[in-house]
Amino acid sequence: MTDFVLVAGAWLGSWAWDEVVPELRASGHGAHPLTLSGLADKQSRPAGQQTHVRDIVDEIERLDLRDVVLVGHSYSGIPVGQAAERIGDRLARVVFVDSLVPADGESFASCWWEGREKFEALLAGGDGFWVPLTPTDCAGQGLDDSQIARLVGGATPHPAATLTEPAVLTRPLGELPATYIKCLLDGDEPTDDVTELLTSERWQLVEMQTGHWPMFSQPHELARILLDATRG
């Protein structure tokens, strides 16, 4: 039995996986959606990026999970990628869902597509948080009105420190067994760093014809891809 540990991106909690989890469990696997500190029902907990890495590692160790497929969406690819190398032989595979990937000494902010300065300007008015997304942010991402309402309605402010603190890696990310899911409505090609990682024989690319939040727009297809990942 594989144990899936599912970590959603910025603003979101474990609830974001509600339509994916039942299909994983119905196939005989464990599914453990995780809310990171400072988000959703854990908003009261202070958090930096390394807090999020510890959240993931601690949950896997607390539950004594083995044969773990560790899934990180969007922002959470950064802490998930770090946690993946820290859980040792508990890891079966890491799956990055339309996400950023960690680079040693770099942060989410330093990877922002418009540059760190513009991203930090976005954070400046948030009183220590990245303000939640709006319905306009969800346009063109393959979501219907009810899915947008659910996504936006459940979003909570995201702790800014998790976005500006640097990642810490001790080995090349390309050495990990990994699947990268590219959601094509959010861009035709992976970023340059992901493209380079995909040259590793241990990495594979899967494309989805949907937008950046496939757990909402195509949960059944996403579940199928995750189940395929158990077969390497």
C-alpha cells in the first residue's frame, strides 16, 4: 500500500484535496492531506518556510508512513522537495503538481516570474501575509463558477515568511524519483529549472489539459495520474 501525503499550494489547506482523497483510498492506498502551519485551520500558528518542511516531515514520521508518494502543489513544491530528501527510504516518489521546485539558497520570492522586487511589493500591504486570491485570479484556469467559489471561499492569507526564506537542499533534486505535472492552461512549458531536472532519468513529465488548480478542475484525472505514479 502506498501512502500519499498531499500538500496544497498557497492559501489552501487539506480541504483542497477533498475530491482526490476518496479515489486514492478506494484504490486501496492511504491518503493524508496536510494543512501547513499558518493556513486554514492552523492560521494561529506562526510559520516560516522551514516550519513547513518540518510540518511535512513530522507528519510522515508521526504516522510512521512508508512507501510515501509526497505530493506538492504550486508553492508547496518548495517545502515538499526539501522534505522529500529528509525522509530517506520512506520516500517512494515525489510528485510536483504545476509547482515551483526548491533550489538551495533560493525562495519562492526569488523565483517569482516578475522578479523578487515585484513580488515583495505584493507582500508589502499584507501585514505579514500574502493576501488570498480573487475570482479574477482564477480566470482562464478551467474552473467553473462553483469551483472558483469553493477555491476562493476557502482561501486564507498565506504567511509571507514562508515565501521569502531560502530553501535548504543537501543533494541534487534530480536524484529523487519524481513526476512533474504540467497544467497547460497555466503555461505551455515547464520553467527552465524544471526542464533541466526533467533531463534526469529519474524524472518524468505528465501534462494535463487544465489550469493551475487541477484538484478542483479535474480531480478524477489528477487522482488517476497520482495512482499511475505508484507504478513509477
